[in-house]
Amino acid sequence: MCEITTKWGPSEWSGIIQAVGAIIASIFLFLTFRSQKRSEKLMKESAEIDKRAKRGEYLPEIKLEILTFYPTISDGFGGAKIRKYNGEITTIEIKVIFNKNSVQILDFEFL
């Protein structure tokens, strides 16, 4: 074996180096193709999600509860009467409940 390697000239050594380089390059090429295949799969999935979002499938399901608390006055018998229009403040409580696909409210302006 040693005699063979000592008798090799520069052309044989360059051939071996090129073969090793080709093997390494083919391994990197294989890994690149595999990575591209995975990224293509991810791109298809994200495109499908974008398509659904544009159709409105990911819009939130909103449930509203509106509670109104009118001002009251005493009726003289230990109870209370509701006075809707006596110049006092009526309290309204609004609950917004996101059942599905919730969103984050970044800004709210009360009008």
C-alpha cells in the first residue's frame, strides 16, 4: 500500500482530492435540497393560513353583554324606585367577550 502511494504522481493526488471534494459537495447539496423541501412545506402551510385569514375564518367570535344601572330613589317603604330620567347619572357596563380567535386591543377611545 505504501509503495502505491509513494509512486503516485500529482495527477493521482489531485484526482483523489477532487473525489473527496465532490463527495463533500454532494453531501452539502443533499442537505440544501432537504432544507428547501422543508421550507417549501412551511411556505405552503403559511400560504394556506393567509388564504383562510383573508376569507375571514380567523375573525374573532365576539359576545357582548350590556348591563344598565339606572339611578334609584327610596320609595319610603324600604325599597327603591328606578328613576330613568331624573337628571342623575345612569351607569352602563359593557362586557366584550372574545370566545374564539381572541385579539389584543391596542387602543380604545370612548365616545
